[in-house]
Amino acid sequence: MATVPAYSITTDAVAKEAERAGGDWHAIDVSNVLALDELELREMGPGDVRLKILAVSCEHNIDHAATADTINIAEARGGRMFPGNSATGEVLEVGANVTKFKPGDIVITHCNGDPDRFGFPLKIWAYDQPDSTGWYSKEAVVGDWQLIKAPLDCGLNLWEIAALPLRAPTAYHMWRRALGIYRVKVPRENQAVLNVMGFGGGVSELFLMNAIAEGHNAYFCSGSPERRKALEKLGITGIDQKAFNRFASKDDVKAFSKECKQLTDGEGMHIVCDMLRGPVFPAGFAVAARQGVNVSSGWQLSQVIDYNTTIASVKQVTLDHTHYETLVGCDAATELYGSVYKPTIHHEIYKWEDLPRAHHEMHENTQTGIPIAQVADELPEAVRDLIP
Ligand SMILES: NC(=O)c1ccc[n+]([C@@H]2O[C@H](COP(=O)([O-])OP(=O)(O)OC[C@H]3O[C@@H](n4cnc5c(N)ncnc54)[C@H](OP(=O)(O)O)[C@@H]3O)[C@@H](O)[C@H]2O)c1
């Protein structure tokens, strides 16, 4: 069996860094936890594909794993896990039964680890799916069902394509769910144009791109001037979250609510995407329009929310929770690369050896867009024209 360089997270590294940081989540340096290791590739089966990983995006689940802020996932995975569940790669070899791919194809991954009978994930690949190994590695062996052909002619460059495998299906699923729920209450016949808001983050940005592509008004409430500016170029109105002190007090939420009412002619937000929770949730809940939908598949700032059910009932507000797309939904989301999804990329493309620093900077929230790392030293001819 071949062994390849890969990053891992161990229970020991998590505990050591937590101790160094004195229990202060903010002081954790993720680059002390994500460490270069060796991964033994499994034997190729008839339905498997061997990949050379070209580029990966940094994902927040690595931060959750390194800080053990939801569960101690490295411990749950037996003390060591190989993370990384968003990758763009080149097919090197295919098993005897694989007909969809051939060597030389450029592919992207999805991270639906274990679809239930409706196709929704019970587990996420390279996170809680048992025995799953991630793609922060030089090579990987995966089942062919985990791959989608990369849409190389969609108009995006290689780094933009590499930003989307995890975030685009997440946003796509949340958008179709939230819109579907709203439309159960208010059919298109009664109201064509909706006010849609998302709070800072790559998934929210893509969610808002779905909204503007369908003719709705979109608002991006973020603390990052660079990210707001990038979305304003697409016709998405920016709201400076820091002008409302990131909703530290009730007065900040009140002022934000007033601002949103002004922006929407007194109507409020029909759909809100909130991947953060914590202090962001009361702000998103306060600005909900009548019949509004508040959708989330993240809990970056808190796992628990608290709200007034009377207000939710009287305003007929629906809270929805999603996880990740079905396999066919991941294919559909990929169809929108370039036409709908035009991701903002952090100004530095990290090198393979800088992946831990990239995650430290993600933890510090200093990046200006979705962080990407180039994994392969040599990129194949098929993508050379896609490098900006
Ligand atoms: N269920 C799933 O399949 C799934 C998929 C993807 C992500 N997620 C989860 O969703 C969350 C967001 O993911 P993402 O990929 O969109 O994140 P991301 O691109 O890494 O962005 C995170 C955003 O968090 C915001 N932020 C950081 N600290 C904040 C604070 N103290 N208060 C308010 N905002 C703060 C920042 O926005 P500004 O500074 O611009 O305001 C930043 O842009 C993560 O928890 C992730 O694990 C879940």
C-alpha cells in the first residue's frame, strides 16, 4: 500500500494546544494542531478512483476539529483524523468497474459521507463518517460516487473552482429549501421579489448569489469591507456588521432592525441565512418579515439559540435547519459554477506547507475571501489555462 504526505489532527495535539491557550478559544493557534503526517492509501477496489489532489479550500470544520468546540471529533474518530473535505483533483487511475471517469480527468469532490434513503447525509466525509480520510493529502483513493467532473469551461479560474466543492452544495441546498418553505406560505403569484439576507461567510455569499440570479433583493451583512465590496460588484447590498458592534447588545440589534426596515421599505427580510448563530441569531430573527424563513446549517458562534415562540407564531416565521446536499443536488449545484456562483477568493493562494497557517488565519478571521491552497507542485496541462 502506498503512503502519501497528508495533514492530520490528533487528540494529543488538540489537548496540548488547548492547554497552551489556557482554555481561551480565541487564543488557540490552529497551526499548532494541524500537522503534516503520513496517510496509507487503501487498496484500489473495482469502484475506486485514485486522485492527485491539485487544490483544496480551507473549511471551517477543520477549525471545529482543531478547537474541539462542538465535539472532540479527533477523539471520536479514535484519536487521529485526516481532515479536508473539499478538493479538486486529477484522476490518476480507475478501478475495473468505473466508467464515469478516466485518467487525466479533472474532478471535484463532495462531502456527503453516507446518504440516507432520501439522499441526505447521515454523516459527513472526513468528519464524522467512520474510516473516512480527507483530502489534505497529496493523493487519495475515493469511490467514484464521491466525484463530479469539474466544469472547466464554466468561466471560473482554478482557485475559484476549488473554492466551491463543499460550500456551493451547502448554499444550493439551503437556498432551495428556504425558498420552497417561503413559497408554501406565499406563492409567487402573490409576491415575486423577496428580500434575502446573509451574514458574513463563504456559504452565505453563495446563497445570496442564488437569490440575485433569480431576481431577488440581496443584502450581505458582514464585518469585512473587502468581502462586502466584492459582493456589491454583483449587485448585493452590503451592511457593515461592525457598525452594529456585531450585535453585542439589544440596542445594537434594535439599530440593525431599524436599518433593515429602512433598506426594505418597512418590509423586513423574507429569507435569512445564518451560519453563525450566537449573537447573529437574534439580529436575523428580529429582521424577519412576516412569513419569513431563517435557515442555517452552521453553528460557528453557538450551538444553542433562544427565541420568542409567540413572536415567531404571530409573524409566522419558520426556522429551518439543513445539513448538506444529496448526491444529485451536488451535481445540480455544480451546474451553477460560473453562471451563479462567482466566489470571492482570499488574496493569497497558500502553498501546501502553509495549510496550517491558512487555518490559523481563518480562525483569526483576517482573510479577504475563501482561502485556497495549491497542493500539487506541478499542475496538469488541462488546468494550466485556468491559473490567473
Ligand atoms: N453543514 C454544512 O454542510 C456546512 C457547510 C459549510 C459550512 N458550515 C459551517 O457554517 C459556518 C460558516 O461557514 P462558511 O464556510 O460560510 O465560513 P467562512 O467562509 O469561513 O466565513 C466565516 C465567517 O464568519 C464570520 N465571523 C467570524 N467571526 C465572527 C463573529 N465573531 N461574529 C460574526 N461573524 C463572524 C466572518 O464574517 P465577517 O467577518 O465578514 O462578518 C467570516 O466571513 C461554519 O461554522 C461552518 O462549519 C456548515
